[in-house]
Amino acid sequence: MTLVTEIRLREILDSRGNATVEAEITTESGGFGRAAAPSGASTGAHEATSPPAGEAIAAAREHAVPRIEGQVYAGDQRSIDAALRAADGTDDFSTIGANSAVSISMAAAKAAADTLGAPLYQHLGGAFRGDELPTPLGNVIGGGEHAADATDIQEFLAVPIGAPSATDAVFANAAVHEAVGEILADRGVPAAKGDEGAWAPSIDDEEAFEVVAAATDRVADEVGFAISMGLDVAAAEMYDADDGVYQYSDTERTPDEQIEYVAELADEYDLAYVEDPLDEEDFAGFAELTDRVDETLICGDDLFVTNVERLERGIEVDSASAILVKPNQIGTLSDAVDAVELAVENGLTPVISHRSGETEDTTIAHLAVATDAPFIKTGAVAGERTAKLNELIRIEETA
Ligand SMILES: O=C(O)[C@@H](CO)OP(=O)(O)O
Ligand SMILES: [Mg+2]
């Protein structure tokens, strides 16, 4: 019934205006699924490879499509993803591209759900998944690789930990984003937006902390539930491996100073969440910081790159208390779910995430619900971000 009869691949635009891969899959009984690959700007050194979309499509048409069409069932996600791996023949998808692989993997899941007449989260999560929906982390001020002349820290996130529902949390994050805009205007600071729709003002990190703290306080008062702050430091982007220091606009910090600095920020601003506070090779430094903080989730993104081998390394030394899960970092939904399961078995919190370059694709909203992930990071505003957030609202209505 879910036998794949046709795979179509094409180049479409992503939110940065770059070409990315879109896949469409049709099954024997007429089920249909469409999905597109996102792309990162602050990519981890150990991510799977995504060549230019045109090259990835040509390679996937040559190597992967003939192995799947007429031979593999879309409802059997593991077989689809195994066929993609076998067709590629490398560890990092450097033959067909992680962009081709992930779009085919996600399109297959959608085609299977359509054939079976089930919502995607239900197909992926099964009948016995939990009934909690993820809390969205909303990017409200950002810089780093996502915007020029803005903050050193890549993302200042609203974390509506007290929200009674995912829908309330989505609206709270948008309200914090709006409040940040108003506070910046009051201060006479002009602000454009970065790649993910967060404000990208030309201010230092210290001022950004003040502005976001004022905005989360204001909105928390209005909505009547707690809204904390979180960060994605994306520290690998500021680490100078030759000199062994983190380069900030106004100073530099040694790895020990960086640990101290982030631990102090966590304390001062009651940070609920800090992603990539240290370089992507520093498993030991991550472990030291995780040990230092009590209430703050320390999350590995570039550190783990959704890769179970790197996650195992981190688990051995207690590097982190959370893992960011991005399907395109590893190339298939099966690999992403394996990372979630290994994390949960070992007490780490999975956070399902978008990339800075996105499309209208909503698969990650379904993946987060299907895997019972406590958090999803997918921006606060901007169409390619609200596509996922609005899907979460729809899921909450029916789940
Ligand atoms: O670092 C990150 O977590 C992501 C998404 O916010 O950015 P990018 O997709 O550029 O890696
Ligand atoms: Mg990150």
C-alpha cells in the first residue's frame, strides 16, 4: 500500500533566497508527501555534508531514486532511510547530500502518513506517545552568523516555561518579540531583523540582556505565567583555535573564563537554557559548565550534530543536559529519532530545531510532538518560522 512509486526532486527557494532541495513522493495507493531541506549558517564542523542543491539532486537521482522507486515502502521509515544510506555509501552523505537525503526521508514519512490517513505526528509517534506538547524557544534578538553588526551571542531566546499550553507559549514568544521591538525603539536603537526573524540591533550583549529581560518580565506580567530567558551562544563561531580564546567584539576569553562568564550569566539572568556555550570540540569544558549550573539546561548543538556517536562521547563524560536535534545535520529521520532516544535513555532533554535557512516545511513540528520532546526551537516570527508554530497550534487542537 505504501510502496513508493515515484520520487520527484526539484530546487526551490529557502528563506535566505538560496536554492534548496524539495522532494515529492507518491505511493502505490496514491498517498503524497512533500518536504524540503533547511540549511544552516553556523554549521557544525561534524555535520553531514550538503552540497549545492543542483548537485545533490543530480546525485540523488542517479544513486538513490532507482533504489527506492518500486522497491521500498514509505511506511517503513527505517527501510527508506537504510536505502538512502546504502545508496550514498559514505558516513556523512557526501555522495547524495544530506539535503537530498533529509528531504526524501521526510517526504516518505509524509507520503506514508497520507496513505494511512493519519497526521504525521501520529504516524511517527504511534498510538502510545505522550500527550505533552513541546514548549517553543523563541529567538527575539540575534547576531553572530545570523546578522552582521549585531550581538556576539547568536540567539537570545524567550523560554515560556510557565505556559499552560503550546499555543499560549507561541503567542507569548511573539509578544516578547514585539516588546523587544518597542523597548529598542524607546531606547532609540534602530533594528532590522536577522536570518530567523529575530531583532538584530547594533548593541552589545550586555544591553541585549537588559532589553530581553525587560521584555520577558513585561509579557510575563501580562500573560500571567513565567517566561525565562535562554541563549544560543554558538561559541564555536567565536572560538579561535590557534590562540585558544573566544573572540568577542570588545574582549577575548580563555576557555576557563568562558565557563565562568556563562555560569555567571546563568545565575544573574536565571537562564533556563544555554546552547553551545563552548567550542564544538570541548566535551570536557561542557562537562565542567554542566556541573557548575543547577537550573540551566546546557545543550549541545554543534557539539553533538544529532550524531549518536558524538552523543555517546558526551554521555560518557556528562557534557550536557540537553541535545539539539536537527534532522538535516545527520540526514535522515531515523538517525534523528535514534539521537532523541539515546538522549532520553540517558537523561538528556531533546530539543527539536529548525535551521537559520528554512522553508515552509512543517515536519519538525510533527517530529517534536511524535518524540515527546519537551522543547522545539523554531523562531518566534517570520513566515517560515510561523509555518511550524502555527502547525503546532493546529496539532494541539487535535492531538
Ligand atoms: O545554531 C543554531 O542552532 C541554528 C538554528 O538556530 O542556526 P544554524 O541553522 O545557522 O546552524
Ligand atoms: Mg545552535
